Amino acid sequence: MPGVQCERCGFEWRVSSVRRKRILCSSCRAQKVQTIHSGDGKCLPWSGHFMKDEVTPVDDDGNVVLPGVRSCGHTDCVAPYHVIGYQKGKQ
């Protein structure tokens, strides 16, 4: 079996045949997710900065975004209706 190398990161793996002109590993092919479907509906993952714990979403000024417990279990979810105790208009 021939070995191939990712053109972006250099990761190497074996394949039975090479079919693509541009070869990328699964990590380099991954795209940013806009929504995640969970049992509580659609989650909106945070795509900004995080605190040093790498879990809590913060804005550009370092303020926590939508503080509270998420009903969906995803700590980076910023869907307001997943934050327990969230009241529309009170932030």
C-alpha cells in the first residue's frame, strides 16, 4: 500500500489508492461548525475567545458571555435559550 502525506500539516498514512489531486488529512479537511444538533435543540458553539480554562467563552473585553449553566451540557454553547435562568432582555 502506498503512503501519502497531507499537503498542509505533513501527517502521513497509508491508503490503498490515491484518487485526489490535493491530499489533506481529516483534521485539515475539518470545517468550522455553525450549529450542533443536541437533545435540547440547536446549539450555537462559541467561535471567539475563551478564558484560561479553555472552556468559558469570553468577549473581546474578557467578559463572560452568557454566564450560567447550559441545559444542553455544552459549556461553549451561546444559545440564550440553553442557559438555565436566562430571561430575554436581561443581560
